[in-house]
Amino acid sequence: MKYPLISILPAMLAAAPVMAQHQHHENVAPQSGEAEPPPQAIEGPRHAADAIWGADEMAASRAALKSENGGMVTSVVIIDRLEARFTRGDQIYLWDAQGWYGGDLDKLWLKTEGEGNFSGPVESAEVQALWSHAIGPFFDLQAGARYDFEPYGTAYGVLGVQGLVPYMFEVDAALFLSERGDLTARIEAEYDQKITQRLILQPRAEMELSAQDIPEQEIGAGLSKTEIGLRLRYEITRQIAPYVGIEYEAKTGQTADFARMDGEDPDGAAFLIGIKAWF
């Protein structure tokens, strides 16, 4: 297609200064001494600041910089759930806390959880001590030991993973091999949905599984228990957040049969009041 000269004349006039400047730079030969820096410009100590502040002072500063950008050791304690549960016939308290000490790649991880009746003794209580190693940007591989103080004094070996899956779901999954050779598993997942900067709705689910029947613990093979709940918390500060919620718990299969034989309901809902905190 042909264009009238008058239609392309403004574009030619606009481009002319740029083309002239480009041609000028191509025609100018480099001046003597400007093509390469003089040899003395790249000579001197490996760390030039050593010559001003001293090698010892700067070595300490570089070590601190390295530590503060990935090499530091930190710690935290997180109380995920400290709550009271109100059902049709029971008033139950529950705790679920964890903490770690270490660096970016390796940590010592401690976990504890349990529950009991306000009108009775502790029904279950466990502690885990785990070595945790980062296997990716969002997941840690964890291995160690677990000990149940209640209802039976039982030791377990633990192997699991903990971290974030896509869409920011927090996942904690572990296998437990008891000293008696019983293999069980637990999978927990939760998600924080921000309603405002301080008001947060948290869906949470937990499943427990067993590779075999464990009659002494009233656990059946397969999926033994499921918990599904919602918690609405308000962060008074970023470290302290009270919450209210509801949760549905159901024992299934042979585990439900054990509960019925004890005169218990295998499933039911509870109203929750609790607090989440970290420090």
C-alpha cells in the first residue's frame, strides 16, 4: 500500500535527530586511555574497606551480616488452640501447641496436644520431639519421637511433613509407629481467610487413620476419626487472638463401635471458645 508523502513527513522529521545522534556516536572513535581502566584501578585488597576500618573490624561486620541474612538462629512458641468445648453432655478443655528452635534449614521442633473433661482427669496427652529439615521453600521433613502420657504410656517413632500447599493451606501430616508395632497416621489442614486485617475465619480439618485394629486403645482399622470445624478469631494484637467456633467430630468404623459399647455417641457437634497466641 502506498502512502502520500504528506502523511509520513511528520514521522521522518521526528526520527531525524535520533538517527543523526546515533550516526554521530558510531563515527566518534574512542579516546586513548578510555577503552580499558588502568591496571591500578583493579589492584588492592579483596575487601577495600579493610584499609580504612581494619581487617578485624570488617571481618566481624561481614560475619554479622551473613548471620542476619539467613544464618541466624531463631525460636517461636505457637499456641494454636487453647479452648473449651461445650457439647450436649460434656464440657471439655483442649490444648494444641508447638514451637521450634533453629535456623532456616534445620530446627528442633516440639509439639504437644491433649484434652480432658472439666469434671474429670486428663483423657489424652502427648509430646513430640522432632528434628525438622527443609526439603523445599514451603515444606519441612520431620522425624523423631512421640510419647503419650495418657491414656496409655506409649512411645512412637514419628515421620512426617509440615508446611504450606498451594493457596496457603497449612498442612501437618505424620506417621506413627508404636513400640508395639501399631502403625497410625494423622493429617491436619487449616486455612486463614481474612475478613478484615484483624478478623479471621479459619476452616480446619483433621483425620486419624490406623493400619490395624488396636482394641486396647479402642481404635479400628482404616479411617478412625474425623474433625471438621470453623473458628472465627479477632487479633487484639498480632500475638493474641481470642476465638469462637463450632466443630463436628465423628468416629467411624470399628472405632465408632467401640464408642457405642462404652455408651458414648460416636459423633456430635461442639461450641468452642478459645485463644490463639504466639511469642
